[in-house]
Amino acid sequence: MAINRWTPACKLLLVLLLVLPILTGCWDRLEIEERAVVLGISVDTAADEDVKEEDQVSHLRNKFPAPEKDLIRVAVQIALPGRIPLGPGEAGGGKGSAGQTVWVINVVGHTIDDAIMNLQQQISAKLFFGHLRVIVISEDVAKKGLQNVNDYFRRNSEVRRMAWMLVAKGNAEDIMKAAPKLERVPTLYLISTMDSAVQMGKFPNDFVGNFWSDLSKKGKEGFLPYVGIMKEQNVEIMGIAYFKGDKMIGTTEPIEIGAYMGVKGIKQAGYRGIISLDGSSDTITLYASSRQSKIEVDIKDGLPHFTVSILIDLNIEEKMNERFPINTSDMIRKIEQEDEKWSTKFHEGLIKQTQQKGADIFGFGEYVRAKQSKFWNEHVKTKEKWQEMYKDVSIDVKVDVRIRRVGMKAI
């Protein structure tokens, strides 16, 4: 009798509350065991003998017009269900156990999408990119251009913008197959290597999202970590791979990473330098502890002129000659002046190197857009125009060095 007194709206609400949980159950669920979780991807140019393999697996050959592009070989590192360690586990989880936690499989294709589609034909589970953390591109592929690579991964909603994209010296697939002793999951070792480098001031924070953002800017070019695999399966950061548009056009030395970070004023500093006073054998090792920088721009003779002021705090690590005294303020200042000369040439050298290639990885063009917008709108306008103008602009570098500690002693 009580229910009969309810209004029609109340009765409809009661029906919905009873029926909706049945109708809206987990009808579209996908169990984690039914996913092929991709942790890392490598992209290499395919060899001539790979053409026969492409004929066997491609969905395009003899059916649709194939793209007029060179073949690429894509390798993916897939996590094996139940094999990824959740804790320290047993001892000896090094090179031998890496193959027990991941599965590396490769396939060829004309584009990234074509290769991934060919790969999906060979794997029963659906490929899932939500945990993709590392994308390794070979040097050959990077020099030809990353337009297709960037386009595919940027459009994939599962790919995180905080993944790392690396340029490998030599074969990128070798890094996917590496089994370092410090980590049972190779991809986690690569992530740890890059994250630790950022924390220690060895490399700027440059996730793939930052790289894509730089490519979209009119006054800045992108760059990526340049890495190589060593004989003990460890990975070395060998410098910066810098781009002009989507094509890699050069690399730096490892120590020049510090020069880039100095111009950009990235505070974390982790590089050492050695100076010699008066050309003698009295050499001193200096360690940078922090940096600051300021970039100013004005227009001179119809072109932008930049002034880069860099402040570097240093510690004296050691001296090679024990008889060499560094306990006076005059000697400390002499060391500072000597390092200022070397640091100025060091930073200018990297800037000139990028100017010769027309690759403004520092973002000087963005300062022109922000501070001299009228000049930009009248004389530059496009990214291509700035790439040519960047070769001719003048840039003055001023370095101020301050020694904060001598060994264990603050001064």
C-alpha cells in the first residue's frame, strides 16, 4: 500500500536504481592479463634482407599502394604477466633474469603505424601503450626525420608525455635488448638513468612532451639525449642530439651538456672542469654546484643582439700539486678569473656550433618573439626565417664564477 502512494517519478527512480547496475556492468572490461603492456619501443632503419620479411607480413604489399618510404624495423619490449618483480626479490637478478621479465619482438613496416599493425597480427593480446616509458630512435632514423614517429605517438592517447625519447648511437634495438646488472627490467634502468641524470645536473629535464613542444615553437628547436650502449650493457649519455625541424643535424660532447644548461640557467649543476694557472702543471679540479643565467635582447644594425649573463657557483675539488697554495683571497680570485675565461669560450663554442647549423636549441628566437614582438612580426614571422637569421645574430656571453668551497671548507 505504501508503494502505491508513490508518485510515478519515484517509481521510475526505484526501477533505475535496481536495473542500471545490471545494465552498466563491466561489459567493456579488459583484464590486465589480456593486454600486451609495451614498456619500450625502438625504431631502426631496415636492412635489405628485411624486404623479404616485409612481403610476408605486410598488409599493404600487393593489395594497396605501398608508401614511397624506406622500411623501418620496430622492436617493442613487452612485460611478461606475473614476471615483473615488485620488490628486491632474489639475488642475482641481473643480465640472466632480464629475458625472464620482458619479451623483445621486432617487425618491419613502411611507417610506425604499419609496423605496429603488423606486430598486432603476431600477438594475441591487444598492445597497450599506457605504460610506455622509453622510445629509442637510431641515429640514422633521426637524421632522416621524425615526422612519422612524432605524428604516430602524439596522436596515440595512451602515450604519456612524460616518457623519454632517446637517440641511440648505432642500433637502437640493442638498447631494447640490453640487460644491465643493476635492474631486471631494462626499461626501468633507462628511466632511472635519465631521472638520475636530471637530479644530479647531468642533463636537463627533456621528456618527449617537452621535445614535441619545442618542435611546435617558432623560435626554438628541439633536442634529445644522445646515448650509447657500453660493453657491460650499461647506457652512457654521450651528449645532446639537436634538431632542425624534425631532422637531427648534430650532436655535442658529453661535457657540452653543461654548457647548454649554463646558458639556460638550469640550477642543478653536476659537471667538473680542470684549469691550469699560467700554463703550468698547477692544475685544479673544479665542480659546479649551481647556476643562474639571464638573457637580454635588443636590436642592433637590423638584427637581434643577445647578452647572456651566467653566474656559476663552484667548489674546488682537488689540486694536483700539493705545494700549490690556495689559502689566500688573491689566489682564489685568480682561479675564478682563469675559469671565467675558459667558461666563456666553452659556452660560446656551443652557441657558435648551433648557429652554424641554424639550430636554436636555446630558444633565443622565443626571446625575440616575447621582447621584440614588433621586429619579429615585421622581419621574421616564420620558423624557417628564424633558422636562417639565427646564423647571423650576435651573442655576447659573460660568465661570473664564484668559488664557494675549498675542499671541506666554505669561504
